[in-house]
Amino acid sequence: MSTKTEPTAAIARRGEGAMAPWSPWRELSEMRHQMDEFFSRMLGYTPLSRMIPGAEMRLEPPVDIFETDEMVMVYAACPGYTPEAIRVEATEDSVTIEGERQPLRPEKATLHREGWLASSENFSLTFSLPAEIDPDRVKAIFENGILRLEMPKVHPVHPRSVKVNVASG
């Protein structure tokens, strides 16, 4: 007895609810990034980046998302960025944060060690929100390298029941 299976694309859950095709290379790249971060914090340098050639690692700023009764709040660490270099786009159920930073080091400086801090960086992050928001009332505040988004929730209209008197005709 033989069963025929249709070829399918494996789907893996990524990030904040977004779906993406599964890629073993992306998994290895993420593992390498985590190991680099571990060694960088522990030893001050990243031996794996020096030993394993590969694609350039991109910075993804740390992001925290909180929800209160009245709003959804997002905090993103964007050191070295200016408010003009950050773009925020919000829909009812998602938010996209993009940033572009020029190199912080002088052009003619001799490089002795390169991390991710002083180089030019671009990032684009999209998050699904835990509640529906009003995109027209989103406030973005940038202070001390931290982007804070205050996104008021849309409160659904609760259906109410009204008793209707039935009269004879």
C-alpha cells in the first residue's frame, strides 16, 4: 500500500505572530547571532564571527511591547539614531519601525575592532499588536535613544440589549 503525499512548504512561526517559510540557513544564522551575543557579553569579542565566514549580521534593536487597559506601548532602543532617521507606520493591528543610521566613526579613522555600534545600520521591524489600536492617534516620542510609541486602543462597541414592548395591532 502506497500513500502519495503532496509537497508542501514548511511554515515556522517567527517573531510576533508573523509567518515565514522555514529555512535551515536562517536557523543557523540566528544561532550564530545568539552565540556571538553570548561571547560578546562574556568575553568582549565574538570568536564565531571571526571563524565562520558568512552573511553580514544585522542589528535588530531590542523592543518591548506592553498593553494596558487603554493603550499598547512599544519601546525600542535606537542608540545613535536621530528622530528624523526613524519612520513609524501603524495600522489597526500592526506597527512597523524602520531606522537608518550613518556611521558614527570618522571616515579616515583606523579600524582596530569593529562591532555593530559605530557602523551604519538600517533596520525594519514589524510587529503584530495584541489589541486593535487607533492608528490616527499614535504618538511617537524619541528621548535618550529610546523610541516610545503610545498607541490608544480602539474599544469595541459593546452590543446592548433593549427590551421592546410588543403592542397588539
